[in-house]
Amino acid sequence: MNLIIDVGNTLLKFAVFEANVLLTKKSCEKKEFLTMLSKIAEAHSEVSHCIVSSVGEFTKKELSKLEERYPVTVLSNETKVPFTNLYETPKTLGVDRIALVSAAAVAYPDRNVLIIDAGSCVTYDFLNDANEYLGGAISPGLSMRYSALNNFTAKLPHLEADTTENLIGNNTASSIHSGVGQGLLYEIDGFIRDYKTNYTDLTIILTGGDAHFLRDSLKSDIFANSNFLLEGLNFILEHNKD
């Protein structure tokens, strides 16, 4: 069994896989790391390997606690991955994007794949049918767009993300929801349209915390998979076992 730990900016996600099957998924705040680790270890005593992917802070003390229990792979740009990385600056490529592309490489071999991760930022990552990662794009995520309107203006309120199908907002709140929500949908649909123009047989994966806000409103056929990053980390761990 494999233990997968995804360290975000605010939360830690734990997942346990047996081969390629997800058995359990938990999340907690960073201060609860040791408690959650103990619970996972008790419930899944057959875990034999672990991988950590961190875009947030993960201390040496926390890592050492993991290493007391398991051999640990810490994902970095030096880690062996199941695709050819043609990114011009591979050392700057985020580990979350590496994991997503790895998931695409294993799950959709010999296909052109666009992975859209709608989280704090919206990332677009493209893997071609020759298993080559070419790059993609990064733009502000849904919450970041709402926050920016409040932070960079004197009078616009900070609103929580909400879905709307109204093109025309008839008050400040509905205008913001239309501008942010519909604007992001137009962006994503535009990226998908242009990728489809340039690459045939395109498979589109939508994942990330805000995927549920977007999936039913996008015009293109997509595969929504909230566990795609965790699956990618599991594939990388399997790929790096001796």
C-alpha cells in the first residue's frame, strides 16, 4: 500500500492506495498532521511506501516523523516521472503540475491531454500524444479573482464564490458574480477551443477544488476527476520504487 501526502497552502490531504485503487482520502489542517498520520498508520498498517508533494510549508521535523515509519519520496523536479519534460525551465515547474501530468501520462497513453486544475490558481497543462509535456498556462483562480476586486478597489465588496448563469448583473453583487464566474468560464472554454483547433483527439481533464463550480457550465466534453493529482502522485511513487 502507498501513502500519498499532498501539502497545500492551508490543508494537508492524505490518501492510501492499494495498487491503483484509492482506499481512503482524508484532509486536515497542518497543526493536525501528527494526529492524522497516527490515525492513517493505525487504520492501514500495510502501508509500505510514502510520497510527499508540497506547494506549502512542510518542515524537516514533519518529514522526519514520516521517515520514522516509511521510506519517503519527496517529489521534486529531480524525481523520475513517466513522461518527457520539455518545459523550458523544468526546475520552476510546480510539483502539483508534475503530478497532474504524470496522471495523464499513465491514464491516457498516446493521447493529447489538456489538464485544467481549478484551484487557488487555474493551471493548464498539455501532454501530447508522444508523451511529451510542452507546458501550459497559469491564471488567477476563482477565489483570487474575487479577492482582487475587493483588494484593488475602494468600494467593491469581497464575495464568496457563487455560480450564476446571468450574463447581465443587475446589482453590484450579481455583476461581480457574472464577471468572475462567467469570465472564468469564457477563459476556460477559449483555451479548450484553441487547443482543439491545434490538436486532434483532445482529452480534457478538469480537477481541483473549484471544479464543481465549473464542470456543468463548460461547453466542451470533459472528464471531471477530483482525485487526479493524488492518482498522479501514486503513479510517480510506483514509478520510483526499487
